[in-house]
Amino acid sequence: MTPSRLEIEEQQKKDWLNEHLPYELMMARYSVAQLSQATFWLDWNAFLASFAVSACNLAAFLTNGEKGNNFRAHDFIEGFRSRKGDLANTFAMLEPQVFHLGKARPTDDGKFTLQEAIAIHDWIESEMEKFIRQLGSWREHWNEQRATPVDRPAGPILQITGLQAQVQTASSSDPVIVTYEPRRK
């Protein structure tokens, strides 16, 4: 028997809480921690881009900002809606600096800082804690383990999910360890 639309959406919500939302939180947590440690500017920029994507995805979810084919916090908890408050302008800084090569992109002054990333991260942690605490019957599907970054192993390693050990086409929150050897010319 073909599952009903309601059954499909319920399974999607379970998957969202078990894998997709925890993955975004894990990436925000990992990226902000790496921003605090990165000393090489290209690493810092890469971790900033990663943090910005995850932070903006989580903020859109928590504030019910995304529409269309996206889950929003109030899809799980009736009436739930986070507010960015004083951080709205800080979030707005990410748009021209990270997501667009627009004319108003900052050069030296006005660039996004580690302190601003930490402030956004702290807000996300606080709002996610409120969200998780209020999940009710959905709480059993939340996977905190997937939201917790693992320690970075030594050496060049790719972590991918659900693929043959020799193939990489996507990434996800469950690691399958694949060793990677750079091509030699």
C-alpha cells in the first residue's frame, strides 16, 4: 500500500530531526570552533563560509523564515518562533560578505568577525535548546549525537555516508572513513 501524504510527511519530520537538523547544528558548532583556532586566512574564510550557511539555515528554521518545501520550527511545535532581536543586523552582514559578490561587499572595515560568529552561535545554541526542550512527542526523534562534532582525526580523511568506500558524491552526518590520497603529477 502506498503511504499517505501525512505518513510521508511524518517520516520526513522524523528524518529531519534524526539527521538533517542535527547535521546543520553540528556543522555550525564545528565551524565556529574551527574559526576560533584557524590561523591561516584561507582556512578561516572556508570555516566562515561553512558557518554562515549552517547558521543562516538554522536561523531560517528557528524563525520560520523559510517557506515552500522547507520545514520550519512551528511545523514541530505549534506557535514556536525564535526572534533574532539585536542579532538581525549581524545576520544581515553575512548576506553581502558571504553569499553575494555585490558592489556593497566590505573590504577591511565592516567584515564579519569571530566575535559576531560566536554571538550568533550562542543565540543558535540557546534557541535550539528551547526548541528541543519543547519538542514533546517529537523529542524521541532528535539525535543529539549527530549534532555533536567528532574530534578531527590526523591526516587527510574524507567522511561520507552511505557510499562505496571508493566513491564520493555527497556528504552527511554519519561518517564512513575513506582514506584520500592526492593525485600525483
